[in-house]
Amino acid sequence: MVRQVPAWPLYVLGALPGIWLVWAGINGGLGVDPVKAMEHRAGLWGLQFLLASLCITPLLRLGRVNLMKFRKPLGLIGFGYVTFHFLIWMALDLSLRWGEIGADLIKRPYIVVGFLGFLALTPLAATSWGGAKRWLGTQAWCRLHRLVYVAVILGAVHFVMQAKVWTMEIIAYLAVTGGLVGLRLIWLRSW
């Protein structure tokens, strides 16, 4: 039954929270600091979509549930929200004031960690088109796309560092991230 469901509606559904976020920000539905609310929600949604994309392989290997055709859309939607998060910080929060951006990078190391995660995701998004695997070669493409684990770890660390307080939510994100990356490391060693 899952085979009959096309992957393209996932892109539309994945964009809906972002559209709502922009609408709520414009119409005063995000509280006293709508820019910070937009920035935080976009970043969190980026992490959530990336973690959802990492759940696809364990679901197949451990539960025999084949959702592989949804992995790429989930990853690209996650990258879209991470990019949106980054652009909100640069354009709306700091108004492209490069001096302040540089000072923020020095003052808040979690921003550097998040930016490194964004940089790790960028080549993955750039090589997600159909011909990239043929162009790079399957083995090189697969090695490159293992950067998603580095990016997700950096994203989770960025999330923890900016929060400053350990909550159950933070612990849950760390546990899910650690579990998904740990499973992959176990599987890589057994090959």
C-alpha cells in the first residue's frame, strides 16, 4: 500500500508549517519576539525532519517497513528548514550586519556548531538530484551522504547548547540522535 503513495505530496505537507510560520509572524501570532520564535521553530523543525529521515533505514532493517522513497524528501525538507533558520538569523535577527554576525559567532559558540552542521548538509542537498549518484559514482555518493550523521549530531549539539537548561525535551532529542547515529555506526562496523 505504501508503494502506491507518491513522495511528492510530502514536499507540500512539509512546506505547510513554514508557510504557517511566516503567516503567524506577519500577523502577530508568535508573541512579543516573532523573529526569535520563527528562528527557533524553523531550526527545530529542520532537526525533526532530519531525524525523521534517519528513521527510515532502521524501520526497514528492524521492522521491515519500506519507506525509502520518503527519505530524500524528508532530508530535503529538513535542509530547507535549516536554511530558513539560518536565513532568519542572518537577515531578520541581525539584519545582515556583518560586524554583529561576526561578534555573535565569537560570543555564541553554538552558532558556529550549527553553521558547521548547515555546511555539512549543503553538499547533500546539492547532490540529491537523480544524476548526482551517476556523476559522483555510487560509492563516492554514499560516502558523501554519510555526512548527514555529522550534520545531525552538530544540529543536536547546537540545539542543546542554545537551550542552556537540560529539559526532558533536550534529553529526548539527544537520545533519539544518539540512538539513530549509534545504530548506523553498529551497522557500518558489521559490514
